[in-house]
Amino acid sequence: MRRYYVEQKVKSFAAFLIILILLPYIVSVFVNGTDILAGGEEETYVTVKTKNGHGAEVTGEVGWTEYLAGILAEEMPETYEPEALKAQAVIIRTNLYRELEASADKVLTQEYMTRSEMEKKWSVADFAVYYEKYVRAVEETDDDVLLYNDSYAWLPYFQASNGSTRSSAEVLGTEEYPYVAVRECPLDKEADGEIQLFTFEYCEVQEACRDFLVAAGGKEQAENGYSFADFEICSCDSAGYVMQMRIGDTVCSGDQFRDALGLPSSCFSLSEQDGKLQITTTGKGHGLGLSQWTADEMAKEGKNYAEILRFFYEGTVLNTEIQETSLV
């Protein structure tokens, strides 16, 4: 009787283990579907809507691994360390699952690099090496995603900060993403293109920002345009990024100003040079979430992708970590 009881316990545990291993695959197949390839290997496909070379929208089926690798190639340089690429792969996969979960038609829209585009970017020989590197980052993270409160986490990322990432509570005004918080990233100060200088004619700024500028200055200001006195940084967040600034009688966000002028960062300062507006920026990107530059530096120091993700999104958990804990 005791032997029968032990055997039943072993069988139950084995069944539980199989379910844990197969669950991510089952969910993925349910959402996206599969095809059977020669040799019995199953390939998962997703429906992707992109724009062709003429700007027209095109919808088609793309292999899941190929799609993730293509987005990874679009978002992170091929020279980055494998563990940094793996961290980015988990972020991309999580964000895609989050998008699929919220989508009625299950159509994905994120741009990705096709194989032909990669071949044009690199030589044929380099393509084979780099594509394999991206695919390996996708496959070696298997079906890893980051979860928060049993849901797919929202995972923003960018190229390099001003030395510190930003708090989502400050930037977005919500406590919904407490894991997107301030993280010190001093290594970002050595990033390529960390500090950049831009010079604009005042009329260029006025034209670029016309969508949100208020013509409160009346006819005289419209005719005479702006001067340096019309530009003022009103407030910054705790990481040093511009939150609000004044242009004439209009108050806008630092992100609005950055987007309008195509600046690399909303961490900037203003000055005047030869009658023109001079803008000095620090960092590349919005500053929320993972800094790709610091992630790569952490990988060079021996950190693995789980440690990198834990640093930038403290409070989230990898689904594989949940599975491992449940088996202890």
C-alpha cells in the first residue's frame, strides 16, 4: 500500500512538472497557431502588419522566432553582449504578449528587420553570424517573460540615460508601474553620443512646435517671432529630465519639445549663440526602464540577463523563476 502511494505521488509530481514546462508553449500556440514543418518540428506564426517600401500597410504571417529576432536586430546593436541581447529579447517578448493580450484581432504592429534587410545592412557573411546571434538570444531565453501581479509587465527601454533612469510615477503621474523607477546608471555617461549640441533658428522652433503653441502673444509676436527670453525651463524631475518648459505664453512638456524638434533626449539645457537657440542634450531616449548601454556594460561585467532585468525592473519576476520556486 505504501509503495502504491509513493508511486502515485511520483506520477502526480511528474504530471505537474510537464504542465509547468508546456504551459507557455500551449498559451503561445493558442494565441498564434502553429504549422508542422518537415521532420516534425513545429513552427509558431504570428500575424504582423507593417508598411512596405511605398508606405502601404501589408499584413502577413511571420515565424515567431524570426519576428522576435528581427525586432531585436532593429532595437539593439549586433555588437552588444549576448546577455544584454537576452535581456532585450525578454523585454520584447513580454511587450508582444502584452499587446496580444489586449488585441482583439491578434495582429502585431511593431516594426522588425527582415532577413533581406539584414543582408543589405551587413555583408552576407556577417548576416549569418549576426542573425544567429539574435536568434540564439531569443531561443536561449525560451519563453521567458517578466510578470508583475500575475500580469505581463509594461517594460519601456531606451538607449542611454543622463546617468539615471526616470520614475514612471513622476513622468506618467501614476503608481501603476512602481518597478519602473529611478536607477543610477553612471556608465551611461560614457555612451556614444551621450552629449549632443543642436542649434536652431527661432523661426524653425516656432514652426516645429506650432501644433501646441498658443498664439497668446497676439499679432505682434506672430510677426516678430520668438527670442531667447521666450524660452524657459520651468521644472525637471528627480533624474534631471525636463518636465515642463515655457515657450512664449505656452507651457509644454519636455517630451513634447523633444519630439517636435527631434531631439535625442528630454534632458537638455538652453542657451543662445549668435542669435540662435542652442540646445545641449544628455542621453538618448525617454529615460524610462532599461538603459541598453548600461545593460551591455553589466553583461561585460559578468551579469546574466536575469540579473540585468532584476536591476532595472525590481519587483517583477521571470516566469521561469516562478516555476523553479514552485518545484522546491
